[in-house]
Amino acid sequence: MRIVVLAGGIGGARFLRGLQQASPDADITVIGNTGDDIHLFGLKVCPDLDTVMYTLGGGINEEQGWGRTDETFHLKEELAAYGVGPEWFGLGDRDFATHIVRTQMLSAGFPLSAVTEALCDRWKPGVRLIPMSDDRVETHVAVTLPDSGERKVIHFQEYWVRLRASVPAEAVVPVGAEQSKPAPGVLEAIAEADVILFPPSNPVVSVGSILAVPGIREAIAEAGVPVVGLSPIVGDAPVRGMADKVLAAVGVESSAAAVAEHYGSGLLDGWLVDTVDASAVERVEAAGIRCRAVPLMMSDLDAAARMAAEALTLAEEVRGA
Amino acid sequence: MRIVVLAGGIGGARFLRGLQQASPDADITVIGNTGDDIHLFGLKVCPDLDTVMYTLGGGINEEQGWGRTDETFHLKEELAAYGVGPEWFGLGDRDFATHIVRTQMLSAGFPLSAVTEALCDRWKPGVRLIPMSDDRVETHVAVTLPDSGERKVIHFQEYWVRLRASVPAEAVVPVGAEQSKPAPGVLEAIAEADVILFPPSNPVVSVGSILAVPGIREAIAEAGVPVVGLSPIVGDAPVRGMADKVLAAVGVESSAAAVAEHYGSGLLDGWLVDTVDASAVERVEAAGIRCRAVPLMMSDLDAAARMAAEALTLAEEVRGA
């Protein structure tokens, strides 16, 4: 079975690990979000691609969900001693190596997709990981700074990591998306997929950025195979992260049903909500999307595997319908 | 007193620390060798400038004489895990920060001299450290590889660090030197100096590279102030490093007297040899260079300070003559 998964960072990576356990023989292609990529210290940093790669390759810091295990922060300390920031973005000494290798390969002329493949040669994540685009797309967020009242457009990472989404996101813009093209292999993987899954990743800044690359949304809608998603919102709050903060910016309420409606029946065939949101099933089905309520807390690998299995079961229901 | 010192790496840096102790009120300008600079992992690495900066700024690894104290090597381990080399050049996690900041500033358009000044803002070495040139000069070495018999021109660092000078240097070429210009401040510092010193640095690849920048040798010769050097060769062997290996490439025997003759009386006014080389004094003076035999082993800071004091004493002798 060929499965295509649109993945953001931590939630997407943990779901993928569950999917590998639930469906060990599946041929999995991951289309990774690069909208939260950032240039730091002259280096190209791809947080979501790396989180997927490290998580599936056994190098992740399990507790925090991002960055490397057995990590030190000496380089960052020294940058701070030079007065060179930002200090709010936590790059460890081991993690830096990934960004240095990536930047060197990009400077040598390789596209990000080829670089990602080369990095995965080491990590062997057991999936094919493709960035959504080889073109630069960077999500920016419009905010009003509380101190000065100044309206400002800042990089998503500055909003998410430095400000910890403490001010309302007034707009979320994937800068460069309109001019971007899907990376080689993306449309082909979608066209050849048997199932397409949206993990419980952020619907705006993770899955939303991927869908903002012209051609991807259309390819998914026209693939003619079950497209099933899992709600990142449980009981009106995000399972992790701060998805509610950016949902407001796109005018979507923070609920499992509203996110399904946001994707829409033109894209989604099936939707899983948590058992606490069982009352949302009717509303989602009224929107033309088949819906089931199952436990959606990825408390451990087995829980993630059960969620993945439920998603595949729902996909088969959709296919048989 | 305004003192100009032409410095390589470890020997130059340790001598400078002695000079600061011997002459605490002196205004010291260091013209640093950049001929052993190397680009690694997309980063600009300036080993000699950094050794001077770290040594005088209190950040040096005292035992090895280069690199940072309290250092870790996690980034390098990870680069190796990615199969990205070279592995023979030891860059530590803390040290990497210097190269990242430098590379970022160079990419932003600052010349190396301005970047070096900015880095020194942190380290406060107590001297003015200027690279010999803002232009790229890279010392290369012609060798015959022992296994294949292949004649090859390799970067000085590959010869020095990877091969550990284990094959004869057939030629030493400061590539780019002919087209290079002294960095801003270099010629002015020489013109305004009261004394010019050559520490016991490598006469070919350290001091020699600096003198290969058009204009510097001439400015020193015409400065009209005492120019005094200290022999890096004691008892026919280099005090440290492998200076003898590269002296052969320029047809100079490995002896205290031969190095003085190599610089020549057109450049040098005074020369210190070690007491074990007292018999060389006559030969050096016959070449028109005032010479004294004093202890030249920089076993500790006090020994380095005594050497610096002897050099300044000899300079005053020259001036009074």
C-alpha cells in the first residue's frame, strides 16, 4: 500500500512512527512542510523536515520532541558571547551539523529535495521524505506588538518560539508560496497513492503551508483515493502546540469540526475526532465528510499506531462506500 | 612605545603574551598571518588569527596551544556521521561559533580586517590585531605522495595537519599573494612603529606569507626603526612545529643563522639565537645583522617575557648604534 502523508513537525513525526508500526509494509511518502524554514547564522534550518528525520531515524530528543538527543549547546553559548543572535532559537551542537551540511549542499547547487534525500541516507527514516517545494516559502505572521502597539510582520518562528504565540496572529501568510512549485516527486507520489493522510499537524502553518503550494491541493483533490485526516484539536484545545492561535487568524474556530470544515469535503473524505468530541461527528458528516470518534491522544507509540490504524480503517470505509 | 609584531600561530601568540608582560604600556599592533586560512564546511577558518585572539583573550586551550578551552567536538562527530569531511581538521563546538560569525560578516560584505576587529571586541586581546590582507591568500605546498608517486599541490593545512609534514615540501606557494594588498592599517602601523619584531614563528609559512604581501616587506625595510627577530630554530631543530620541513622547500638549512640570512640584513637589524647556538652569532653578524645568544625556550610566560625583553633590549642597541 502506498501512503502519502502531509506532515508538519512533532505531531506529524510521532504520527508517522505510529503509522510505520501499524502498517510496517506500507510504502510511505512524506511531504514535509518547509514553511517554517528559517535562515539563522547564515545556515538554512528546516525544523519540520529535521523533526521527521530525527524522529524516524532515532536521533530525536524524545522529551522535547525536537532537536537531537544527547545534545550540548556550546556553539550557541559562544554565539551569544559574540552578541550574535537570535538567542531564542535553540540550535544544539549536534543539530548544527545538519544545517551546515544542508547549507553547503544548497550552496553547491543541489535543490532542497536532493539535499533532504542525502541527509536521509544517514538517518534512514524508513519513509521517503520530500520537502513540499524546492522553492523558498516562509510563513510570516502579522501581529500587533503589545508594548509599542506597532503592527509588524514577523517570521513564523519568531511568533511561535520567541513570542510563544502570546499575541493574536492577525494574519498568516506563506510568503513565496504563490510562486513556488511542488518539489520533484510530490505530485507523482500523490497521483500514485492508495491513501492520503493528514496527521494531527497544525492545519494552518503545517498542512496549510503544504496545501498553499500551487498544484498540491488540486492533485490531492483529483487523486481519486481516500483522503483522511486526524483532528489536532481535542475538546476545543490543541493537543499540543498553539494551533488555536493561528486558526483564529484564518477565521476558523478551535474545534475538531471546524478544522474538518476548513479543509472541506472537496479535499477530505474522512475525519477522525477524539472520543470527547463525539458530538462533532454529526456536524462533520453533514459537511460531507465521513467521521469517526476514536482516542486521539498520542501518549505513546502504541497510541499513535492505533490512531494510524483507525485512519487506515476509515480510508477503507471511504473506499468501499 | 609602538611595537609592530608579525605573528603566525602558537609561537607568535605565546611570544605576544610575553611581550605584553615585558612591556605592559606598549601599544602593540599584530599583523597576523592569513596564509593558512582555509574554507571548511562552507566556513572561513583563520587558524593563526584565532590562536592569537584566543591566547591573548584567555580562551585558548593551553595544552595544545590552539583551539578553545573547555571544548567539545559534537558537531564534528555529526559531520563525520554524515560522511562530510575533512575529519583531520579539529574544529570544536565552541570554535565553530567564531567561524560562523566570521563567515556571516564576510558574507554581509565586511572585509576580514573589520570582522577581526569585531571578533576582538569580545576577546579584548590587548593588542590591535590586523590580518596581513583582506584578500584571499592561501599557502599551498607541492608534494609527491608516497603511495602513488603522484605530484600534487595541496593546501598548507592538509600538508601540516593531515600529512603532519611527513613528506618533503617541494615548493611552498602563497597563492594569491602577488595580487593581494595589505589590509587597512598595516602599512600605517609599520610606518608609525618604534620597533618591529619577528617572533619565533615559522619563517616560511607564517612570517614569510606576511612578507609575501606586496608592500609589507618594503614598508618594514624602509621604516627606519629597529627590526629584531627571534630564531624559531634552536640547535638545528624547530622549537615547535615542523619549520625545518618547509625551510628545505625554500632552500634554507634548518639553523638559527641560516634563517637570519634568509630574512637578510636588508630587512633584519637584530637577531636573537638560543644560547646553544652561540656559535652562530659570528656568522649572523658577518651577514650584517646584530646578534645575541639568549635562552629562547618559551617554557612559560616568564620565559616568553624575558625573550621579549631581550628583543627590545637588542632593538635599543640597534637604535643606539
